[in-house]
Amino acid sequence: MSRGPRPLLAMLIDRLCRLLSAVMVLFLALMVVMVFGNVVLRYGFNSGITVSEELSRWLFVWMTFLGALVALRSHHHLGTDSLVARLPVRGKKICLGFTHLLMLYLCWLMFQGSLQQTKINIGTSSAVMELSMGWFYGAGLFFSVLAFLFILDDFWRLVSGRLADSELVGIVESDGMPTGDPHPAPAASK
């Protein structure tokens, strides 16, 4: 059961996710303006924005990682609960704990790989913007560190008993999926 006021870390993470959402909106707006502006300039004026393609690609990569962080925190990633939903509470807790440990390990692997790529490419400049490619590969570092913290917070809530039984299945039903009986009985004719 959820007990007492929300811990400071959880409040900070939630505020950070709101900030990341705002940054994603900004990145998307910049991408739309640059790509649309580039199309208009190319077809209408035989000109263009030189950095448009490269910067849009960088913003898209960063936006994808930021979106994955926000989805991770709000538990909106796709998942399957057909087995776990049928388990008793203790089985659900064991499965959730195991998946959190597995995700923490995967964050560590991603951190190691992203760190290596960032170190390799930090001295390389991008073709058009002439910025260090370390910034591009830094998106993986940023994601892996924050995802590790988000998952660790959820794992701590699980092992400390602060996770409600209703939160043990970590996915949300899709809005497009039917929730009723897939084969309803035919209506009685009069």
C-alpha cells in the first residue's frame, strides 16, 4: 500500500519528466519549422536551410530518448500481462522485481556502450553543424542514467512495500483493445 507523503526523489523525478515533456514539445516544434521551412525554401526559392536535415535528425534522436524516459516513468510502454495478471500477489512481486533487476542491468549495458561511443566520437565533428558527435551519442548516456534512477526508484518502492497491489502489473490496457468478451452470446430474439 502507498504510505505517507511522496518521497522527495519521486517528486523530483515527476518534475523532471514534466520538464522533459516540455523539451520534447520544443524539439518537435523546431523540427517542424525547420523541415517545413526547408521544403518551402527549396521549392519556392531554390534555397534552403543548410543545418535543417542534420539538426532535425539530432533533435529526433534526443526526442525519442526523452519520450522513452517519460513513458518509462509513467509506465506507458507496451507490454503483455497475460501470465503475470493471473499470478498471486507474491508471484507478481517476484516477477516485477526480476524485471526491474533485468532493466537495471540493461541500463548499465546501454550506459557502457553509449559511453564508449561518446568517447570514440567526441573528437569527430558533424558534417554540417561541425559540432562534436559526442553530443549525438550522449543521448544514450542521458537516457541510461535517468532510466536507471527511474527504475531504481520503482524497485525501491517494491522492496520497501510502498507499491500498491494494483501497481504490480506494470502495463496499461490499450485504448484500442476491446475489454469485453471476444465472443458475446447472441441476443435472444423476440
